[in-house]
Amino acid sequence: MRSRGSWKIRILIGLAIVAFAFIQRCNNKEENPYTGRIQTINMSTEQEIAIGLQSAPQMAQQHGGLYPDQRMQTLVDAVGQRLVKNSIARETPYKYDFHLLADDQTINAFALPGGQCFITYALFSQLNEAQLAGVLGHEIGHVIGRHSAERIAESSFWQKLTMGASVGAEMGGLVQGIGQNTLLKNGRGDELESDELGVLFMIQADYDPNEMINVMQILKNAAGPNRVPEFQSTHPDPENRIEKIKEAIFKYTGR
């Protein structure tokens, strides 16, 4: 009798945790004023900016610090600021800084919440100016899309669901797997949204958006034949991204 009562209590506690997760998620829904998309966000733009500024030095250190050639740093900043000044990014509360990292082995670019954008020298060295604009425009898209903040909130939601399922029905592993797949799928959606925004920003700053397609080819070549399958990755397959980029170019230029 006691074990049956304990089992009922566990179910009630599990359901309460799940209910709390859904209520909290509903309360955290808001419309992004720059993309029009409804998102789950549990932090303010001021918190995003603070997280980005606090994390930036550590992220730079992980990639060997900043690249020592000031002329190249200046070029990266100039291209980034040109994109900001000619797009909706200038209307956002974010402070955009563009950093060229010394890492000459890792082909990568990324953005922290609030406007801190990074590109490694390994990638930078393979790009012309328009392609650089495509990469930086994509990263600005992540900032405007509030993708990091959304992923933090969604991860918290799935952690609570997993906890509730573990307590109430010992199904935490199943829910966790569903959550991981959902977060990966949403991450791929973020990349496609940033690609489209990057195309738009390139056009507005008078760069050839077709150069974004060449960037995808560079990334595809860098990944090589052993690339992780799309469904296991946070990034869509480069070929799929190229098709979406072509659609975005046609959408904004008619060509």
C-alpha cells in the first residue's frame, strides 16, 4: 500500500514539474521586433549584452587571442560596421563588435549574445571582402534573431521536462532524447534564418549576395567527406543551405 502511495506521489510531483515547465515557457513567449518570430526568451536584451561582453575575452583566449595584424582587424570591423549601418541592426539596442581571432587552424565564425561577433583567421584568410560580409552578416543575424537567448530558454524547458518525466514515470531518457533532437532541429532553423538575414544585409550594404554561396562551398570543402549527418548536427547540410540562400537572393532581388 505504501509503495502504491509513493508511486502516486511521484506521478503528481512529476506532473507538477512538467506543468510548471509549460507555464513558465508560455509566460516567456514574446515576439522578436526585428524578425517577427515568436520566441521563448527568459532574459532581457541588457542581460544578453552583459553575457556577451563578459564571455568575449574567454572566447578570444580559447582561439589564441586576437590576430596581431591591426590592419586586418580594422578591415573586419569596417565590413561589420558597414553591414550594421545599412541594416535594421542599427535600430537594435545591441553593441556590435567584430573580432578577428588568431586561430589559423579552425575554420569558424560565431556570435555571442548581445553583439560580440568573431571570425577565425583560418576562415578569414580564405575570403574576399564580399564573402567576409556574408559571414559577418550571418553572425549579425544570430544576434538579431536572439538565437543564443532562445536556445538557453529552450534548453531550460527541456531540462525541466526531463526532470518531470524522470520523477513521475522514469522516462527521462526518452524525453531527453526528444529534447536533444528538437534543439538540434531548432538550431538548424537558426542557421537558415541567419543565412537569409545575412543575404539581406549584404544586399543592403551593396555586396554581391551570391558570394554567400561561395562561402558555403568553402565550408563544405572544409568539412570534408566525414561530415556529421544533418539530423545529428546543429547546422544544415551545406547543399541545403545553398538552395535556401538562392531562394533568399531571389526573394530580395528578383534574380
